[in-house]
Amino acid sequence: MHAIIPHKDCLFFLSSAAGKIILSMNHQLGEGDFFVPVFPLWAFTGAPVEKIRSFSVLSPESDGREIFFPLKLGSEKNNLRLRIVFARRLSKVEPDSESELKSVPVPPEIIGKFPMAQRSFRESLVVLENNGWKIYDERWHKCK
């Protein structure tokens, strides 16, 4: 498995924004339902990425079960769209309708920050081992 890892400044911002969004989403849920943070804030893909020209983090979205930052990678051949999942929903019972949770309330202080174009990111082979992530063959990419 390969991971796309944003630059540390981007990760700090995404982590802060994720905390605020999780708080806001948890206020919308009933008793017994809540969103929990998910780490690391990486996007996962099955194969390495090649010749990326653009890297953009888009405004947060939800599918009812997860909250994520869509990640758009542009290359010469095609555009790749991945997810940086930052929260998962835990529930005592199976929810009847998830449609009301598809809109993500973005706090006013971060609403104008998306899409976030980034100039550099890391890509590496990752393995889940002993309840932690091991990074191998790390490469930095610069977008042109």
C-alpha cells in the first residue's frame, strides 16, 4: 500500500480543521452516535504515483460513515481523486437515514481556505505493523 502524505504545514492545518469539524458534526448526532478521529491524515493508494503536476486538498465531505478531505492529484495522463479520512462514525444501532449527515459544516475561520493547492508532498510505501505505521522508500514530490 502506498500513502500520499501532505507537507507538515498542511497536516497541521488539516488536523486543526478536522477537530473543529468533528465537534460540529457530533453536535448534530443523537445519543449513542458520534464521530471519532482517524489518524494518520494520509491518502492511501494501491500503486505509486507518477509525475504529479498538481496537488489540491478540497473542502471536507461526508458519506454518512466517514468524514474526509478529498484530495485531487493532477498528472499528465489523468486526474486521481483520493480521500484523506479524518473521522469515522460509531453507532450503537444501524442508522435509518444517513442523508442528513452528508453535508459537512465548515467553521467560518476555515471556509475560505479550500481548495488548498500544495507545492510538495511525500509518497511512500507503508505497512501497518504493531499497531503503528512503518514508512519505506519515501520520496518527495514537487508540483510544477
